[in-house]
Amino acid sequence: MYVRLVNYIDTLNQYRRTKISNRNFLVIAALIVGILAGLAAAALKSITHHIEDFLQSGFHWHYKYYLYIFFPLIGILLSVLYVRRFIRKGKFETGLTPLLFTISKKSSKVEPHNIYSQVITAALTVGFGGSTGLEAPIVTSGAGIGSVIGRFLGLSYRETTMLLACGAAAGIAGAFNSPIAGIVFAIEILLPEFTIPAFIPLLLASATAAVVSRLFYTEQLFYLVTEGWVMPALPFYVLLAVCIGFFSIYFVKVNYLVKSYFYKLQHPYKKVVIGGLMLGALVFLFPTLYGEGYVTIKNLLSGNYTAVISNSIFSEYATFPIAIILFTLITVFAKSFGTLITLGAGGNGGIFAPSLIMGGLIGFLVAFTANTLGIAHLNVANFIVAGMAASLSAIMHAPLTGIFLIAEITGGYILMVPLMITSAISYFISRSANKYSIYTKPLAESGALLSHEDKDTTVLNMMKLKYLIEKDYLVLKQSDALSEKMGEILQAKRNLFPIVDADEIFIGLIYMEDILKITIKPGEEELSVSELMHPAPEIVVSNDALKTVLTKMETQNAWLLPVVDEQGRYVGFVSKTSIFNKYRALLSRQADYME
């Protein structure tokens, strides 16, 4: 049955290639991806909000508010149980870093279970109060849809990557009802290279997803009432950008501290219990941390400045402006810990929404504090919006995504200049301290990052050493006598012979010219292999990156080098010829992309 299905798909693809060009076919595929990703976004939002509504409004019990301490623990536990019970064959990973790794090192092959497992685990995590966002899971789910469709249709790596990016863009467009931001996100974060033809599939996928999602949710995420910005407020926008720039540096450092702490906890359920109880305590003290946190931003934008503190145990101090300022400041830092604890404990989500919330709260702090102290009279809503854009730009290193996303979801295009100023300054400060974003730093450290700036490294990272190893060399044992092996040596196609010991451990080389020299000298034919052996100029390990291999070759002025496994056993040889041939093939494939 499976073989018949594969043959049918192959026949269908062959027929399709004769009737329609790749460029036009990708447009059709992008529409399909957009529809499915839009449905996935709508499903995720619907399930999450139903869980939240039931726990907060539909679930009645006299002591239910005491359970708010345990709700996050329950959500994370259910997510971990689901993964351990149902995701057995594949690997479940959260966040955008694994998706970027998939593009650079796994030929854009997203495991199919991500299409639904990301939706289920994110809904459980956030619905029960996990302090993360739904955007990263829906991006991964949409990317999974694009990847699976691309592979199902037998498309190339580049075309599959294009559909993967279409799915990710459609996920953002469906989650926020913001098609432009979806396109910009895919270009800025996911696509290693951008070409004009790629814009059309992205545009159609994002627009389609936004339409499909709008069938289920017609309400705009945020409403911004503003008459625009004024020149006297510009210094305060700069101050806001500087504050958020330095906050993003702090957030990245705390991210790695929290990750390292939970990484040391080997037992998964120990992580759940510790992280869940910590998060529950934070949510109990700071109700704004529950779930995505968009409700608080909505209230602040509408002028309800006590929303941050009014639902907490400190609500009796809501009439004191200084209490609002201090509580909001603490909430910003509590949100950063709440988000990272949720992810470290095993919950699913992303830092997209938390970045918006933290930035919005910092923007509120700057404007509300200035107004309270009588320093200036600032439009608080404008600063909340600018803070969200600046935070997204600084933490994710995605200034264009921050600008267009906030302009779309708030209708605040009239604030384009403040959005551009705050996003650019905060991004510059963050980039000065962290060359890579919170998503790309792990990839950069492992050499798996696709780079716009270093195309050679980008192409080399796409290549795998194991596919370039040449194994048609005659292998000689250290104890062999040359006279016994002379027949095989003379018939060998190579002029170089690897030498191994009894355990197949590589120990050296013999060159053909050395063997030929001794054959013309009578009486020396009984020499052993070890007597003519030379040490290798350098040795390559089978898991070395291609850039490392080329560096070794250049250092030793060698055209080929022996390859061994991690135990030192001989595997084969790698040559510059094979590397350069593969390099040229990849460049040619990129040049032919979507032609």
C-alpha cells in the first residue's frame, strides 16, 4: 500500500512538472499552506481561550482561587505527560531555535507531529496560566505544515524551505491578524536569503491565513486611540528605547541562567514540580503573569492604569501612583522570570508575547512616571505601543517585525516615526552587547547558523562531511608485509594508502612513490608496512564542520586528509575536490532557485 502511494505521488509530481513551472506551483502550494496554517492558528487560540475562560469564569468553587497557585503546574505537567506519552518516535522541541536549526542542518524537514503537538502543548501550557506566548508554537506548527507539504510533493530543499517560511508567516498572520508582519517575520528571522520571487508565495500564504483566522476572530487584538505624536515627546521616546535596550541585555543573560538551572535538573517531573510551584507563586503575587498577559495591555491602552495592581493582593494600594509605578516595575522583572521558568520547566510557548508585554509595561512606566512627577505630559498609550515594538526589536533582533507588527495590531501607523526610532535604538543597544539574538546564539556557538553576512560559511554549514567521505582506498594493516600486498597495491586506483592497527585505529599513511622506490632495490621487498609509514599532516573527525576541515587543509597545505570516527577508527578520506564540487552544486542550486 505504501509503495503504491509513493509511486502514485511520484507519477503525479512528474505530470505536474510537465504542465506547470515551479514558480507557479509554489503559488498554489503557498495558498494551501496559508489555509491550513490559518486553521491551526484559529484552533490554537480557540482552545487556549476556552481553557482560560473555563478556569477563570466557568469553573465555580468557593476555594478555586487557591488553585491559581497550582494551575500553571497542572498545565506544564499535562504538556510534559502528553509529550512523553504520545511523542515517542520523534523529538519534541520548543521555541524558534530548533526551527532555525532544522533549516540549516536538517534540510528543512520539520517532524510532522509538530503540526498538532505544538498546538496541544501550547494550549495546555498557556491556558492553565503558563507565562508564555502562543506565537512560537503556531510558527512551528505552520512551518511543519509547509515542510510536510513540500516533502510530500517531492520539492527541493530550497522550495521546501520556501513553503516552511510560508507556513511560519501564515502562523504569525493568523495569530495576530497581521499579514504584513508575517511576511516581514519570515524574511527577517527564517529565510537565509531573500529574493523578490519569494515575496509572492509569502504574501499569498500570509493573506490567506489572515482571512481564514478572521472567519473565527474578527476582534482586533489592541485598540489604540491617539492623535499622533508630538516633537517634545521625542527625548522620552529615546529614553524609552535606551531602557528597553539595556533590559533586553538583562533578559538574555537571565535566559541562560534559568536555562542552565533547569538543565541541571535531570528528572523531567522534578523540573515540572519546581518550576510549576515557582510560577504559581509568581502568578499569585502578580496576576498579570497569567497566560499571555494581553488583557493587562488592553486595559492600560484604554486608560485603566490600575489594571496592573487592581487584581492582586496589593489592590488596596491602587489609588497611590507610587504604588502603581513600583508594582509595575517589579512585574516587568517578574514577567521575565515567569516566562523563562515556564519554558525551563517543560511548558511550551515562546518569548514573542512576553516581549510585547514587558515592552508595553516599560513604556507605561516611562510615560506614567513622567506624568506623575510633572516632568512632561505624555500620551501613555503611545509609549505602551512604542515600548512593545522596541522590546520585540531588541530581544528578537527583528526591528522590522517589531515596527510592522505593532503598527498592524494597534492600527498605530500614525506613530510610525516613534516606532522606528525606539526600535532602531533599542536594537542597536542590544546588538552592541549581543551579536546574535536569543534564538540564534546557540546556533552560532555550534556553527549551525545560516548567515546573511558570510555566505561561504552559510553554504559550508549546509554541507555534511559524512556525504563527502571517499572510501575507495586500499587499507593496509600495520603488520602487513609489502611483498604480500604488492599485487593489491599495484592494482589500486589511489596512490595513497591508510595504515591501521589491529583495532582499525588509524595510525599513518604510505605513499605510492615510496613503495615504488623500494621495488627497484633488490632484497628490500620484505619490508613491513610500518617501516614506510608517515604520520598524517592532520586528522579530521567525522563530526567536524566543513569550515573546520578546510581550515585544517589550509593550515597544512593539504589537498586531502584522513577521516576518523570519535574513537579514532579509520573511516575514509575527504578532499578539497569533493568539497568544492559540492560547494559549486549548492551555489548552482541557489542560483536556479524558483526559476
